[in-house]
Amino acid sequence: MRKLDHETCAVADTLEELKELMYMNKHQIQELNSRLRSIAKTVHEVRKDIRRINKFLEEKDSDETVVLEKGEVQTRVDEILWGLDDVDRDNTKKLRQMQLFWESQEVVIAASAS
């Protein structure tokens, strides 16, 4: 009976830890979703710019040369990259670690259940 009580307490503690981790991950997922929406918005704006430029180029005579100022392209690229500056190698590494953690938790839970 004591052994069963001890195992029950251990499982309850593990479940509490799991709840805490799930709560923290929920907030991290919400933050990542917010970042993804921001990236999607930036991509949408860039595509609109590209369509507008393509339409402009189609309307021009083919003999006319379009010259972009040296800073124009770099400025636009910098604007896009500024929105992506927090999606770097460290965050990618952290996401991978989270994924591995949850995969290992699934294995532990499956082993406990059997």
C-alpha cells in the first residue's frame, strides 16, 4: 500500500511539473505565433511591392531602362530583415530543444502508462 501511495505521489508531482511546463510553452507558442503573423505581414507587403513594380515595368516601354538608386534596394532589404532580427540561430536552437524535450516527455508518459 505504501509503495502504491509513493508511486501515486510521484505521478502527481510529475503531472504538476508537466502542467507548469505546458503553461510556459503555451505562452511561448503565443509569442511565436505573433512573430509569425508579423513575418507573414511583411512578406505580404513585399509581394505587393513586387506586383506593383512588375506592373510598372510592364507599362514601361521595353527600350526604357529602369535604374534603381543604390540605397533603395538595401533600404528595403534592411526593413525586411529588421522584422526578422529576433528569429536567429539561438531561437531556432531553443525551439529545437523544446521539441526534443516534449518528445522525451511523450516517451516518459508512455512508459509510465504501461
